[in-house]
Amino acid sequence: MNKFYSHLSLITIAILLSVSFLFAQDSYKIEYKFQKGTTYRYSHISNSNITQEMMGKEMKMTNASDMTIRVSVDDITKEGNFGLVVSVDSAKNTTKSPMMDTTMILNNIIGKRTKITVSKMGSVLSREVIDTIKNEGMMGGSQRGMASMTKLPDKPVKVGEKWTTTTIDTIESMGGKIIHTTNMEFTLTGKETKQKHDCLKLDYTGTTTDTGKMVMNGMDLFVEGSGKVKGTMYFDPKIGITIVDESSTDNEQTMAITGQQNMTIPMSVSTKSVKTFLEK
């Protein structure tokens, strides 16, 4: 009987230790910690497979983008918000389609600066275009897209905990505006070493919607679309920056053209992207 109670006591202690360990899990305050006067550079590579239908004919093409993005910390406010000047050091785009294969150096966007003020959690508080883009075309949207941040949790989180974010952005491009809405769910799934940085691993999934109007060659172009996104971000909590962000997206869009010609163009786009911190 004494032996039975001894075993029971050991089991009870083991359970209590396990429970106390669970409650003692570390909580992580995940926030940006940009340093004033410091410049951070990122490689951003994306590859897309595009299928579109036009006048009853299907056309498939691929698009590859290779950019180097510069983020310079201009100032830090007394509230702890960051003033970031974002620009592109290099940008190359390669398109392959049945009509043509072409590679372009996007000189129009290189060096063009946008200043954003962001909180420690990544909320964009203000945005100012410093250098406008001549003959912007779609590059206006690209310039704004480069000056974006991942929103982090408002409170400390433990491994396994989730948080959600919603972002509504207006992208001015080709003489019109596109409303881009993103709903994301993040999960802190653990730790992993990336590029010799001890990182927190953040898995995410989400949905996007696009709606708006642009103008092309005097014709109105109405855009509607929705998509799904998933990925993993590796964040170094010690220095407060993203080290690697890998994502994949699948979008279904419809473009309706009115004016000199009337047509509807459905389009499917699958994209894989990798954003990587470039060490000095």
C-alpha cells in the first residue's frame, strides 16, 4: 500500500511539474526595433504563373521580379514610432509569354523614395511619396507595395497562440485607385535559426480582396479579385526585424474594359515570394 501511494505521489508530482512548465512558457513581445540612422536592405524575389482569357483564347505566361529594397531609419518620434524612408536599389522584371519574352530594368522606380511612419507593431500611421514616378504605369502600385509592413501582435504571445490583423490599403495606379483588403491570421509556432539569427517562427494564412478602377489608353478598366495567401516569417526579436519571409499566393481576378472596346478578362495568378534580409 505504501508503495502504491509512493507511485501515486510521483505521478502527481510529475503532472504538477508538467502543468507548471506549461504555465511557465515564455511570452514574447514581438515588435520592431529599428535603429535611427541605420539602413536595412532586403532582397525581394517573386515568381508568378499567370493564366488569362481574352476574346475566348487562353494565354499562359510567367513573370519573375528581382528587387533590392532599402529601408533607412530617418527618425524616431517621442512616442516611439519610426520614420522610414523606403526605396529600391535595383529592380529587374522578366516576362515570358506566347507573344514575347522580355527582361526590363525598372529604372523608373529605382531610387524613388516613399516615407512611412510606423508603430512598433507595424501599423502604418502616415505615408508620403517623396519622389514621384514618371510615366508610372503599374509602378505606382509597386512603389506603395514596397513601403508596407507586417503587423505584429499588440500583446505578448506564447508558442501556439494566434492573432489576427486586417489591413485596408488604397493603391493609386494608372490614373485610378484599387482598394486592397487583407485579413490575416498569424501563429507563433516556435523558434528556428535563419542566417545565423535566433528567430521566432510566425506561420500565417489569409485572404485578400481587390476592387477598383484604372484608366488605360482612354479606356476604363474595372478590377475585381480575391485571393488566398500563406507563408512563414522568421523574426529576430533581439534586433526587432524580419530576417526571412516566404509566402505563396493564389489570386482570381476579373478585369472589365469599357470604352472603345468592351471585354472581360478573367485571370488566375499564382505567386511565390521570398524576402531576405541582406547582411552588411
